[in-house]
Amino acid sequence: MNRLKTSYEQDLRLARRRWDVPCYGLLLVALLLVPQFASTFYVGEISFVFIYSIAGVGLMLLTGYTGLVSLGHAAFLGIGAYANAILLANGVPFALSLPLSGLIAAFAGVVIGIPTLRMSGLYLAIATLAFGSIVILVGEKWHSLTGGFDGFPVPHPSVLGYVLEGPSAVYYMALGVLVAVLLVAMNILRAPLGRAMVAIRDSEISAQSMGINLAFYKTVVFAISAGITGLAGALFGHYVRHLAPDSFGILLSIQLVTIVFIGGLGSLHGAVFGAAFVAMLPQAIALVRDDLPFGMGRLPGLEPSLFGLILVLVIMFEPSGIHGRWLKTKRWFKSFPLHKRAAFRRQKTYAKSDRLR
């Protein structure tokens, strides 16, 4: 059977291979059954992976598909978390507070997107980092709204009179939102908006010469990315149960950036793979911390240092990330024993300025 693409319509299909629907259907059924068999600890950890995956999809649309780097996406996560908690505390039903928290975060994305339209690369990263610092400062000083350093307790959500509490409730909420977000992201990438995003990522000059309105599409992508991250923040609030402004600092932003780079830029699968890796890494560090030599386990800042080291190593030796390595492995097995060594070498990547020469 021919596995190569033979028509443009194949790129527009939601399920590109006929076995995708049954395979993902079985995966979804298995995930729905996890809380019935797994312990509370593992249900909570998988819920955390789902929440990080939602935030990773949001940042992937901005960084992986549009080429805009953000070091302040933890601020949108915090805005969504606080917006949802405050709305619930004021009697707004959860069915409204969840989407409203995403809309509020999307509005914040427009606010940061419009002033930074002419920025790119390092300048955009610094601008988003400054925005994140401002949001944290507002959260600390606006005590009457956010509780300041005392924190803000997150009320239990309720749907049709049923109170949703416990790890299983958060698990199913996060899973449902993740599936919905993935479907929305897949449809965005099939639409003209998705084509414009990829064109902007590859070359802004070429995209503009083809009639793509850079200002409009960058603002829209910022809003969509921030909105999806805000939804993740709302669920994050229910996961941690108590919000504090310093929970949404630069370390969390670095973790979100690590998700998209380690998972694989330009891949929704990569956002999920990267989220699983980043969410499980602190647990792995905790298991081996006491066994590290030379007292390394007691060094302060061990976790962020490892995140930075892993990010540098991935960029240097495997820029396509976990998803790229998975694709190369599948291609190797499909072509074995007729594979060529040169087909599986690390691909050289170029900066935008290099591609214009």
C-alpha cells in the first residue's frame, strides 16, 4: 500500500490514516478507565500531565507553529486560574466560569499581542517575560481580589447540583478539556489560519508578500494561545486547590517552553509527549535525589538547572524532540533492512536570517 501523500486533501483530513480513529478511540476508552484501577496518587499525576498538555498545546500553536517565543505564558496560566476561582467564589456556575476564564486570558493575550507586533526573537521573549513579572506583581499587591501572599482558596466546582471534588473529578475534567482543545487545534491547523501561522513561522517577509496580514494573525494566535493556556490554568487551580501569585513565576514559564522544545516543535503529539516528560521529571528527581553523588541532591536549584540542561541538550542533539525521534524510529523499522544511514542523521536547522541569504 502506498504510504506517501498523493493529494492535497490528505493534509486536510482530521484522521489522515484509516486506523487513527479506532486507535485513538481505544486510547480514550483506556484513559476513561484509569481512575477505576489506579491509585489516587497516579490519578493525580496523570491529571497533572493532562493540564500541562493543554498548556503545551496553547504554547505550541504560538511557538511551534507561528515561531513566536514566549517566556511569560505562566502569566496566562495564572490569569485563567484566578479568573475561574474568583468567578466560582462569586457564584458563577462552573459551566460558565471555565470558558470565561479562557476568554479573560485570551483578552490578556490580545493586550500583550498588540504592543509586541513588531517584535520577534529575543525582544519578544523579553517583552513576554516582563509581562509575566507584571502579572505576578499585580497578583501580590491586589490583596482584595487575589488574596496576595495569603493565597486564594479555589471553591469546588459543581455541575447540575453535583459537587466535583477529588482527584477523579479533576482527572475527567482535564481529560475532557484536553480532547476538546486537541480537536480545536487540529481544525485550526487545517484552516487558512493554520496555513498563515506556518507561513509566518517560516518567513515573515515571504508571508507578507503573499498578502498575509502579520499584525492580525499574530494577535489572533496570541489570543488563542493565551485562551487555551487560561483553560489549563483554571484546571490547575482545581488541582492545587489554593492559588498563590509566586506559583506562576519564571520557572513555570521555562517548564512550558521546555514542553514544546522537548516534545517537538510543530507537533501536537509533541506537546503531549513533552508535558508527560516535564510533569514526571520532578518525581524522578525526588526518587534519585538521595542517591546522587557528592551531595548533588541537596544543592539548591537542582530542578531548574536540570530543566535548562535538558533543554540545551535537546536543542543541540535532537532538535525535533521526542516526537521527531519517534517518527525516525518508526521510519527505520518500516524501511529495515533497506534503510540508509544518511536518512536518519540529525537534520541541520537554520535561523530565519540564514534562510533569507
